Amino acid sequence: MSESPARSRPLLPLWAAVIAAAISACLMNFAYPSAAIWALAFPATALILLALIGRRAGGALLVGLVYGIVLFALLVSFTSRYLGPIPWAALSVVEGGLTGIALILTALAYRWMPRAFPGTAGRLLGLPSVVAALWVGREVFVGSWPYGGFPWARIGMSQAQSPLAPLSSWLGVSGLGFLMVLLVAMLIEVVRLRAWQRPLRLVMPAALVLVLLFTPLFPTSDSGLLRIAAVQGNGPSGYFDQREPFSLIQAQTDATTPLYGEDVDLLVWPEGSLDTDPFQNESLARRMTSIATRIGAPLLANAATGRADRYFNTSMLWTDAGGATQLHDKRHPVPFGEYVPDRAFFNALAPDLIGLIQREYTPGENPPVVDVDGVSVGLAICFDVIYDDVITESLHAGAEVLVFQTNNADFRGTNENLQQLAFARMRAIESGRSVVNISTVGTSQIIRPDGTTVTSLDADEAGAMLEDVELRTGLTSGVVLGPWVQLLLVWGGLVALAVAWWRARKKPVS
């Protein structure tokens, strides 16, 4: 049985496919905060898949480029807040270009799979499974390369406020994304094959809908409470903010003062909460020791630190003894934000912009976890929240609660913080852990393991949160199996595509 010419032709002419790709990108953008209309991720996926069906490599590349560039241009428009359009355009084009290249494989799957596996099972299950696996593979590719990648636009992360989010606690964020795309690709084939004429063919899509909507959270075990105070100082912590000496710690201290006298187990300040390296500034160190003493709890703070001629973005657990022995350095410094890869090359292209970034932060190697009176606290600094390896490592190290410190001052007035906050909420659900997400300028929140908000601080306001935060033990299936599911999908999709090509080449189009 061979593929008919009608099936090999594109469903949409190229001009319509390009428009569909642009509309798809717009809808996908609205699935993320600040709009956060999570259901739009499904029609967005359907449009880009319909635009790719029947396309050859060149047409698929054009469609994919339009989709990728428009999506990233909208989703990360916050990058132009201070540095202007050049970094924003560069990031959008690079990430969009990688997206376009990777989507060629999806178009090839739509050409080869129906010829290689033309039966009903191949069309309703095999083809959608390969398409969904390749989608995950594209997200992994864009999220890991170049310079460590930028896994900001994973479709699963759009579901932080949807009933689908608990699936991430079973399969990880990539597994959730796979099932979302699988459902869309299945429904497309149902329509193309008019499968509703045989109701038994609708059993699998219907079952998948039930799985997506009604899967409960993976259970973890209650292990007590930790009374955590998290302080949003709203100080001048932006890259271009004018500040006086010690203005950052003063803003944090002022917002902390109302907590004096309260029962506190851990005091948390955000990324960029200190003006300089306290290990090299005795005055700053004395003020931190005084605060830890008055609050009666260790202070988890953050600053740029220097050690052995290298700079790190460092979180430190400062105690009333006058120092910190537990440190965690940011694992994934932001390229072109915290360091410049291939500096000589990029400096020749944009010397004024590259010249603004003077320090070269080194990736950390110490564990993303600290011990607070026997309670293991997992850490992620700013954009590290989007990298699976940091979160997974802290959980395997025994983290009972997660603390995410971030500095969003350079993105005031944009939706960057709300997007990052949604990622933090997904991490809570995926890991079955409470999350304390504290920003210099907001929005900050304490989030339960089920993703609901305990308390919040609005943007651009100083304030403090003090809560008995639920501790949990036990690893979710999403944490244990999630990396293996992702690996299986990446390589399984590629192997299946290669097999489809091998079989399809022996079956000429009739």
C-alpha cells in the first residue's frame, strides 16, 4: 500500500503555511505569561504542524524560521528593555533559526512515515508519536546548544496553571510536552483519515484526553515544616541603576526589619541582594552577621564573588558566627549577560554592547543545596530554574524544599518575571516540593507542592513573606524517570525517522 499523491502534497500552499506559522507563534506566545492562556498551546501546535505537512526541506525551513523567529521575538521581547533591539533580534534569530532547522525533521516525518507505515496504526499512532518525539528533540536541541542553550520556550512550561501540569510529576516537563503534541498530532490524523466514521479509532485520542486532564500528582511524603522568611528589598539592583555604596543591602535590611522578633528558621534574600563580595568587604560582612544574629537564623544571600582570579554568581548561607561555609555558584551563567563566549569575535561585531559586560562569570561546580539545621534546601539562581540538571541534582541530594533566588530588575515593566515565576511553579509540581521564589523587585511567591500560591509580593514593592513552608521527601517519577523519558524520546524519534526513511525509499509514490 503506497501513499497517494494527495497525501504527499502540502495541505497548505506555501504563502498560507507561512501565515499559519506566524499565527501559531502568536498563539503559543499567549500560552505563556503574562496572558497565560494555556489552552492556546494546542491550536498553536496544530497550526504549525498543518503548515509543515507535505513540505520539502526548503519549504519546511522557511515555515520553521517564521514560526521560531516570531515566537522568540514575542516571548523574549523583555531582552530589549535596557540593551535595545540588537540583542533581542540576535537572540530571536539564533533561537528561531535553530527551531527552523529542527522542524525540517517534522516535515520529513510527515512525508516518510505514511509511506513506511501506511496502516491505520501507523497513521493514528506511529506518525503522531514520531512527530511528538521530534518536537521534544527540538526543544532539547535548542535548550542545550550553543553555549549551553536556552530552554525557555518548552511547551510543557506553558501549563503551569492548567489541569495538565500534574503529568510533569510522572513524566517530567518533556514527557508532558510529548503527550500534548501527541494529542494534537493524533487529532490531525483523525480528521485527515475521517476516523470518526469508525468510532473505535477514537478510543486512543479520547483516552489520552482523560490522561491529560485527570492524572493526579505523584505522591511525596510530608517531612515537617521550615519557617522561611523571604525578603524583596526592591533596591536599585538593575545593571544600569544608579546606586550609593551599600544601597542594596540597605534596601534588603529595611524590608527585613519588620521580621525582627519573629520565629524564623531561614532568612532568604534574592540574587543580587549584596553590593559586593562580603568575603572581601569586612563592613558588609559585619552587617550580614548582625542581621543573622538579630533574626536568629542563617541568611541565604547572593553576590558576585571572586576566588582564585575567577568570578562567580554565588549564593551563601551566612550565619551569626560571621561567615559562610556553604556556597553554591550559579551553574549556567547567562551568555552575553554574565559572560561573553568568543569575546574577541563578538567584540568585533558590537564593541559597545560587548564592552558593557566586564566580568566573566565561571560556571559553578558545587552542589545546588545547603543544609539548614538538618533540612536540605535545594537552590537555583535566576535562569538556572529552567535547566533540568540543576533541579534534578538538588533533589537527588535530598532537597526537601526549593529556593529560587532571582534578580529581575533589568526587566522591570516586562513579563519576564511572570514567565520565570511560571517555570518555578512547574518545578514545584514536577518535583513535589514547595518553592520559595524570591526576586529583588518582584513578583515573589511561596508556592505549595501542588503549584498553588501560599503568599505573594507584588512587583516594584518592598516587603517580606514569612510562612511555615511544607517540607517533602521522596522523589517523584518525573524526577527519576523524566531524564530517561526525555532521552528515549530524543533518540527514539530520530531512530524512528531513520527507519521510516529506509522503508519509504523502497516504496515509490504512486
